[in-house]
Amino acid sequence: MARVLVVEDNPNLALGLCGNLEFEGHQAEIARDGSAGLIRARTGAYDLIVLDLMLPGLDGFRVLEVLRGEGLTVPVLVLTARGDEADKVRGLRGGADDYVTKPFALRELLARVAALLRRARAAAGEPPEPEPGFRFGEVGVNSATRVVTRAGRDVPLRPKEYDLLLALLRREGRVVGRAELLREVWGYHESVLSRTLDTHIGELRRKLEADPGEPRHILTVRKAGYRLAMNPEPAANDQATAPSLRSG
């Protein structure tokens, strides 16, 4: 598990990043401005810093300059709305290890975080961390490689199918409403193309359930939403029936 500091003044983005980093198995903390980020970076033993450039108070360029000037070598992933090449060059020359421009694809950012952490561990001579994974029934999900298997065979999922599966896994069996899933996975309200969610749920069941018509894991909770049952009760036809003993 890595400790990650997210220095970001947008509260929704910061919380979303932390939630996804924690789901990947990391410990994530938030600093809301440059000054707070600098203090935390100096005093906390972080394995990675995700640093926005457009921050109140000290901007990200200044935070990065001070950290590197003080000899801190923690990997820094710069995250910013600035797409200008000069800003990218300035950030990288200032000591950033990688650069992602907003708006960004979450999968790309998480992949870059994983790559920076692997690189840092290798440079320090440390063994690689085991890849995080989840399992329910015959299904295995490796969140580091985004590989999903069923009964040992790879199951190709489309990007939104995978994101939807992760959103359900993240709740650890709790019910999640339709509107919340639509906002998290697609970024819009339930009133817009809500059948999209039903279609993707149906595809996940078709690909991952033994009997899509009688799902045991990806469940509909009437008038509430959906939930993922990690360890459901055995179906009636799965339960062993004790043989009858007849006296002869």
C-alpha cells in the first residue's frame, strides 16, 4: 500500500481521486491549497504526490520548486487544466515525474500512478507490491491490470462495463442507487439515457453470471438500485441433498 498526497482545490475532484486511489489499495490524503500541500509533503512520508498547478496561495510550480530545492525526491504527478506545451515543459523541468492534463481519463491517471510507484520501488531496490485483486464466485478482477477473468479465462469488458463493475465492487455489497451510478460512471443525471445503465448491467450479467436470467452476484434491489453480492447464499439446486437411508 502506498501513501498518496492529492494537492487539489476542487473538492469533488479531490474526493473522487482519493476514492479511486483507495480502491486501488492505497492510502490517500487531501491538501486543499499549495501552502497546506507543501506542509504535508514536508512532514509526511508520502510515496507519491498528485499536484495541481492552479492552486490558491502557492501555485503548483512553486510547491514543486520548493520540494525539489529541499531535496525531497518523492515522485510527483502534475495534474492541471493547463495544456500549453510551455507549462508542461516547465513542470517537467521543475522536477515533475509525469504530467496529466485535465480533463483526463481516470484509467490513464491510475495507470500513470501505478507506473510511477513501480519505478520508485524498483529504484529503491524494493520488491514489487502484489497486484490488487477482487474475487466473487468464479470472477476475478485485477484492478492494477484491469483484467477480468471468469473460471480462469479472460473476459473482455468495454470501458464503461469495467467502470460500472468497479463502482459496484467499491460498495462492498452495499446498495447503490441508479442516479449515483450514472453520475459516477457516465457523469450525468438519471433523467438522461437511464436505459444505458440497464443495458450495461445486462451485459455484465451476460458475461459474468452463470445464469444471467437468475443472477446471483449482480443484483437488482427493487426501487433502490443495484448491489454486488460477493458471497451469495447457495442456490437451492446447488445445495447437496443427503441420500436417504433405507433399512434393508
